[in-house]
Amino acid sequence: MAEPLFYAGVLVRVRPDVWAEGLAALAAVDGVELHHQDIETGRVVATVETRAMEQQESVIRTIRGLPGVLLAEPVYAYATEGESA
């Protein structure tokens, strides 16, 4: 049986004056994928994929600590139960 995977949809707000740097920093975080990006509102929708809930929490804390990030709030969470190979 495969290990479960943990997914979170995260709303991130990035300061517009450091938009490019903020997006680059977000994209560099392991397990993070960027989706919708709106410089006018500073909003970015990202997904976080990890193998443990503790890792997911750690990644979100990392995002919150990135330069230019005003907030990072999980708005959706899902965990697989693992699948047989």
C-alpha cells in the first residue's frame, strides 16, 4: 500500500512591489505549485503536496516567512488514503 499524500489549496497574498521576487520564492519551495496569479490584488492560488501532515504545516509556515508574503492561508485540504501498486 502506498503512503498517503496530503494536498492543500493555499491563498497567498504577495506585496505588489516585490511581486516577481515573491513568485520566484514561492515557486522555489519544494512541494508548491502556483496556479492563479493576480498582481492587482496580490493574490496567488497555490497547491501544496506533501507526504505527511506535519510537512504540509511546515511548508505553509515556510511560505508565510518568505519575503513579500503578507499571508498564506489554507482554504482546502485533502488526503489520499494510499493506493496499492
